[in-house]
Amino acid sequence: MKAQMVNTLNSSIIGGNLVQVDNKNRYHVTDKNGHKKVLTQDEFRKNLANNADKLKNGEDIKFKKPMSFWQKAGLAILGLGTVAGVIYRKNIADFFKTSKTKEVLTNIANSESAQTIKATAQKAKSKAQEAVKNPKDTLHKIDEAVAKGTEKAINGFAKVVNFFRGFKK
């Protein structure tokens, strides 16, 4: 069931934010920029308690949604990885220098399929250079190829039309 606002006339403005309550007791907070956050009752009360002094002074407050367990865990792992990287930066650099990655990449570059790709690329490059040097010949070849392709397409279409004419009563 989708949550519905209990009463839009019963909304209030708290700390410069529009606050509405839905039928599941969740608080929909919209700030001046139009950003919306959905807070539980506990989260809403904690935000009010944390910003009580700003509310008394009449200042605008920003409602913050607390981080989930997975967000906290991800940040912790990222932090630990960064600390480990800083501490062992020399060892990590040595690891990548002595790893077999460079050897594997050279083996791949010298493989049979890589040589085939290089040869195909070289042929395409030479054809492009030839086309730039002799544009009239290239245009003539393109014109012939388009004419042959068009003729084949028309003949194929004629065969399809003749096939369907056979079903005519």
C-alpha cells in the first residue's frame, strides 16, 4: 500500500522546511530547494533535539537522515583501506611493479588474435590514406558499390513481390 498524506492542510513549517505526516507515521520533509526526505518519527525527533537552539533562534535547519548500517560499513572499509594504503604505500608500489600484469599484457599484445587485429587496423589505415590521396577514385568505387547494392535490393524486393503474387486469387 502506498503511503498517503493524512491531511495536506495539517502540514506545518518547521525551521524553514515543510513537514507533512503520512498514514504510516512517517515525516515527509521538504526544504526550500524542493529536496524531499522521508524520516521516521524517531529520526524526526532526534533532528529536532539536535537543532533545538536553532529553532529557538528562528533559524533555518537542515533535516538529516542518518546513515544505514551498510553505508557505515562501506565507509569503515574504505577508511581502513586508505589507512592501510598510506601505511604500506611502498610495499603496494613494489607489488605492482613486480607483478605479472606487465608480462601478461605483453603476451596478449603478441598473441595471434592481437596480430590479426593489428593487420586489419593497418589495412583500414592504408585504405583511408588512399582515399584521402585519390578522392575521385574513391568516390567512383563508392558509387559503383552503392549502385550494385541498390540493384540487388531491388531484385530481392521484386522476388518477394512475385512470391506474394503467387497467392493472388
